[in-house]
Amino acid sequence: MSTLVDSNVVIDLCKKDSDHFAWSLRSIMNAANEGPLVINQVIYAETAGEFEAQREFETTFKDIGIVFEDLPWGCAFLAGHAHKKYRSAGGERSRTLPDFLIGAHATVRGHKLMTRDARRYRSYFPELELIAPDTHP
């Protein structure tokens, strides 16, 4: 089964001194044995700042075995509804929509989602299979 890899996991791999590097590396290796590793434009944008050059950035992803997959239009609709539910429950507007696009992408495409920040995904995409430190130590 394919796995969408969240930005925080990708950034962990870029920063070998990260407290989460070992978990992220182990999780990436395990998931790669089960199927393709995927990122989308949102994850690409959130992690691009870790690299000086686009070629180095894209080569790193290819070396890890991560493929690029476009966000389907249905993701935007699902993410919009999840975001509306979040806002109705008192959630703040700042910096949340990217997470909803990532969760919707994994849901619509049937990917697992690898993330270190599973709380919001569990709340708004309960059917989504997550790979997170609390479920996959």
C-alpha cells in the first residue's frame, strides 16, 4: 500500500540531528517495503526551504524513492469541508489548510499517511490509516 509522507517526516530526514530522525528513517524504510512513498505539492512546498537548489531537492526525493503525485480536485472539496468543521469547532484559521489538503489527499487516493502530528488527522479524517510515533513506535 502507498504512503503519503508528511512534511515533518521529510524535514526530519533532512536534519540528521533531529530528535525524530531515527523514527522517521525507520518508518520510511518500513513503508517503502510495503509500497510507494508519495508527496504532493503542499508537502513539496513546505519542505523546499530545507534545500538550496531545486535539483538537489528533487534528487534527494528520488534517491529516497519518493514519487510526486498531484493533488486530485476532490481533495480540495474534502479539505474545505474538514476545514469548515474545524473552524466551526473553534479552530483558528492560521496555518491549518495545508494539513487538511494533505489529509484529504491521503484519504481520496487511499494512501496511508506517515506523520508525527497525527492529532488533527485523527479528528478530521478518522478513516485514514496513520503511521505515527504513537501507533508505530
